Amino acid sequence: REPYRAFLAPMIEKLDLTIEWADRELKIIKNDREIDNKNQIDVNDIYVCKQDILDELTLVHRSFNETGNELTGNGVLINLIRNISGFGLTLVPLDVRQESTRHMEALDAITKYLGLGSYAEWDEQTKITWLQSELSSKRPLIRSSEYQNNDFFSDTVRDTLETFEMIAEQHEDSLNAYVISQATTPSDVLAVLLLQTDAGVKNTLRVVPLFETLDDLRGAADTMRTLFNLPAYRGSINGKQEVMIGYSDSAKDAGRLAASWAQYVTQEELAQVAKENGIDLVFFHGKGGTVGRGGNPATFKAILSHAPDTINGNFRVTEQGEMIHQNFGYKDRAERTLDIYTAAICAEMHTKR
């Protein structure tokens, strides 16, 4: 037992320090005056990435199995490894979501400030060419000191740019994806990638276009096909792409039946485009609780009703408002909901259609 105690003791100390650091960070956010500024904690001395602790726990698990202690290794330890693998150190990584018009407004202000003209007035091809050029450039597009306290930039522009600075400051595993509401064109996606890169985000969040209106759904396949054929974009996604399908706005825009058919056809077309380009595509379904917002009380059947080859074992969906309490408000209910999702996804993988 001594070798394990010697190995685990520093881990326990590091975890205690991580908790202390997290508590301190929360107090800073709350402007707590009781913060002890003398005992600063170096982030190199704590766990900020789940992979760091997973590597150490996996080593212990492998040691147990190789020394005839499989019963111990496959008990509490394997459950802990599964929990950390699934939930990380943050429980739930957060998505960032913003409208495409905010990114266009920010880039329009920047190009005007730099004397390049009005980004908002450029045609789509000009935007794509410029965005690709800037993505391959090593020089910064604009520095924080240039737009902070500068009346040339509006409050909304500064807020947008500061959001990307905030993303750059976060530790790995804290954030998940950047969702673009009202995504319409390839430049909407490239704009977010550029703003992340320019803000100094080391591992850029995956950019998820949200196609919501009927016209956006109809144009989604062409938008993604164009992006997959751009070297600057394709090289940044490592063969993986997530696309969000909007249900509420499309239903309000086109009516429930027309919207449902457009969503179905769009997913078929996007799956085909991804297949042609060798991209692993995941759909993120932005559904609400009511039928008009894409909701369906028969979750199992609803998942099986999605277009063929659009789930493939990967499925993201929003749970909103009262549906969070209804489906996850109690332990047994949450387990039942997750069982249904898991069973439906497995059944979909093995159902020929």
C-alpha cells in the first residue's frame, strides 16, 4: 500500500489546493474583501485540465490491474475515472452564444479604424478572402489598448471584443463551443474563428453555426460546403464539425409543417456534404419543450425519427426552462431520461432505414 500512498498524497494536496484556488477565484468575482492577497496560488500547482488528473488515475488503475488487484482497480477508482472523463473538473463546460450581426459590427468597426473600408458593405467573396488572409497572418488585427476607452468603438463592439478576451483567459475544459445565432454565410463562421485567434485563444472553441430561418436552413448545405473547401477553415477543425438546427424561429418563420420538413431535408443535405468531404458531423438540436419549438414527449421515437445517418452515436440537444425540472429535477427521473436518450441513440445506430 505504501507506494500508492506515496503516489496519491501529492495528488490529494494538489486537489485541496485546487479547491482553495477555485474558492478564491469565486471570491474575486464577487468582490469579496476578505481575500488574502499574500497567499497567491500558482495555476501550475493545481489541476486546471481534466487530462492531467486522468493520466495519474489511469496510471494507478493500470498498476492495480497489473499486480493482481483488479477488484480494487475496477471499483471506486474506475467510477471516479468515468466521472472525471464525463464531467471534467468543471461539471459542465459552458457554450458561448452570440448573434452573427454582433461579429459583423465588430469587424466593421475594426476595418474602418484600420482604414480598410466598411466590412459590412463588402460582398461575401471579399469578406472570405480578407478573413482567410487575416487568419494566416501572424500580426494582430487589433490590440485591446486600441479599442478600450476609445469612442470610435461603440459599447456593443467593445463588449463583443471583450467576450473573446474573456474566452482567451479561461482554462482548458471551462468552455465548450461558440454558437453563432442567425448564421447565414461562410463569413459568419470565419469571423468568429478570426476574432478568437486575434484575441489570443490558444485552443479555439469549435465554431457552431446555428441555422434558424427557412432561408438559412435551405442555404446551410452550400454554406458548409464552401467552408469545407477553404484551407484556412478546414485546417482548423481537425475533421470535425458541429452544426446547430433551430426549431423555434424556423417554426415561427415558415410554420410548423414547412419548418419540420426543411429541418429534415437540411440534415440530410448536411450529412451528405460532410460525407463527401470526410468530415465527422454532429448535429446540435436547439429544441424547446413545446411541439412548436421542436419538443416531443415521446423522446425515444423522436430521436429515431431523425433523418438517417445524422446521429451516428453523437447527439446534442438543448433542455430549457420547465423541461429541465421535468426531465432532470429528481434523481430517478434524470436517470430515466438519460436511459431513454442512450437507448434511442443505440437503437438508431442499429436500425436500418
